[in-house]
Amino acid sequence: MTTARSGVALDVTIPLSVLDTAPLSAGQTSADALAATTRLARAADALGYRRFWVAEHHAMPMVASTSPGVLLAHLAAATVSIRVGSGGVMLPNHPALVVAEQFAMLEALHPGRVDLGIGRAPGADPATAAALRRTVDGLGAEDFPAELVDVLAMLGVPLGSVAPSAAARRLTATPAATSSPEPWLLGSSLFSAQLAGELGLPYSYAHHFATGRTAQAAQTYRDAFRPSPLLAEPRLMVSVSVLVADTEEEAQHLAGPSRVMTLALRTGRPLAPVVTPDEAARMLAGLDPRAAEEFFAQSPGTQVATTPDRAVEELAALATRTGADELMVTGTAYDVADRERTLTELAARWPGLGSTAA
């Protein structure tokens, strides 16, 4: 057992990483949101987090991260040693060669620091997805497994179990690569867990918005795992949403905007930039108490909203429960200072982190 510096006993010593969507708060511009993400990436780098990933979402007024490859080039240049990656590239939106070339270039610019997290969801509504692809064909992502294998083949990542297409065998993503980005398959379903296992890929499960099947997905991945030239044993990462504050009450108050956003996303209500905690409290107070309690029991918005010591205990319990090899924390808050403080407080209590903090 390892004891963190705060005195909280942890049963696990695994890396912590960060996922960010570049959330856009009310009154902000996209430039403000991206500057906040840059600030957070620098903080995560200084605090010793393993990775900093950014998402791909489209046509959402509260998310500024629409193009992971572009944003990662900036974040890698703005940081020193932290790995940067996509959480993830939604592969059905893009030609396989384009994805391979973008991440081959990132790897050439920042060798040994780039992760390619790939998902099959569109990250957008069907009309937006069709606009991205210039067709309505393939919206069901039936070709995803084959496209995934092709991307990895063009990046020179060996799998061995599945042959890429003839075109992928003929093409390379860059003329003279010396290394490849580290691939991860992302998902929130048993399909992705099964596929990651069969291909022998690292797997990142989106527990932060799909809590109901986390344990089942983890077991499905391990049961399906077949060693590959890339990976001899399963490697599982689990993401979780976290915000901390001095008191439980303050943390719950800061988590209010994430609940408003979750309510809109899950119920088809109009989407809007992230509201202030006070505005969120006013909006949530107008809901039917019993219905709201039932809804947020299933979709809490922020899963861990508590004091720092209690938060690390809950993260350690999640890691033990799932057998995760790594945890990735994410969070939605109106003020980037609250997101940064969460990273700082966790790092001060998590074994192996915080040693390089200013």
C-alpha cells in the first residue's frame, strides 16, 4: 500500500492523465477557451500527469475542441514532457490517410510524446456528421474496424492479427518515420472493448459519461485480449469526471454547470455555453425535485465532486474496482481556475505526482 503526501492511504499506484474538451463558458470567445486549455495543459505538465488529451466535438456551442490534430500541435509546443493526444479522433469523420498523416507529422515534430486515441462515434449530430463526410453513407460506422486497421498500418503500427487493405499496405503516412504515435482505442460500449481486445490495443473506457457498463466493458476487453506485436498484456485506462473544493457543498455548487450541460445533452434541450455556478443553481432549482434526483442519479454531470482527500479515495476505489492501469480525469467548470485547482489538489495527494509543480 502506498500513502500519499496528505496522509490518505491509496491501494493503487497508477498514472493519472487529463482529458479536456476546451469548454466554452458564457461570455467567452473560442480564443478564451483555447487559452484556458493551454493553461491547463501546462499545469498538468508541471504537475507530472502522464497525458493530456483533447476531444473532437462539432457544432456544440459549449465545446471549442473541434480539431484535435491542430490543437495538439499547439499544446505539444506549449508543454515540455507530458504526452499529448486525441481523446479522440472520431475516425468515421475522416479519411484514414488524413488521420495517419496528421499524427505522423505530430510524432515527427514531438517524437515519443504523441497518442492517437481513436473512436467510432461521430462527435456530432447526424446532419453535422454528414457534412463532415460529404455523404450520408457510413453514418453507422460499419467500416470502422477496417478503417482503424488501415490507419495503424499506414503509421507503421504492427498488429499481426488483421490484414490492412491493399491501399493501406501500399501507403505510408510520412516518407521517413523513426517512431509512431501510441495508439489507443476509445469507447463507451462493449463493441469497442471487444475490438480493442481482439486487436491487442490499449483501451480507454469513457466512464465519465457511460457509467453503467464500466466493469462489464473492462472484463470484456480482458477476456477478448489477444497479444499483439504492440502489446503483450491488456492495458486499460478509465476516464472519470472530477471537481474538488474545500468543502463538499462548494464542490457540488461548482459542479452545477456540468449538470446543466448533461441535462441538455441527454434530453434534447438547447445547448449553450457553460453557465456560472449561481446560474446553474437557479436553473436546477426549477426542476421537479424527484425527477431531477432520478435523472442525476444516472447522469450526475460530475461524478466526483467533493473535497480533495475524498476525491483521491474515490479515484483509488474506481481504479481498484475496474483494475485500471491508468485513470484519466476530466471536468467541466465555468472557471478554468477550478479545473486547474482540481489537478493541483489531486497531484498533491496522488503518489508520483506533484513533484515538479512550481
